[in-house]
Amino acid sequence: MGFSIALIIFSLLLMLLVLMHKGKGGGLSDMFGGGMQSSVGGSSVAERNLDRITVVVGLLWFACIVVLGLMLKLDS
């Protein structure tokens, strides 16, 4: 039960983190004018930290999926 709740929380958090990322161009953000605001310089510290947090939450989400799959397999 605890891993299902963790999976829901990690899923919502992952969606929020992905939506917070700035468009890199070449996709739908360019089509609607989002690419015009891209900076010439590199990534800021906040963007790099957001990337790191997103990767960590994604790995935790994946771990929850694996654990839930193993628990379901062992129960049957």
C-alpha cells in the first residue's frame, strides 16, 4: 500500500517538474513562439538543479514501479 501511494506522489511530482522545464526549441514550444525567448548563454544554476531533481524523482518513480511489479509477482 505504501509503494502505491509513493508512486502516485512521485508521478504527480514528476509531471510538475517536467512542466516546469523551459522549452529547448524544435518542438511545440517553437511553434507557439516559445523558442524566441531562448538565451544565448548556458544553463543557469536553477535549471541544472531542476534537471537533477527531475532525474532523481524519475529514478525513484522507476524504482517504485519495479518494487510494485515484484510485489505483485510474489503475491500471485
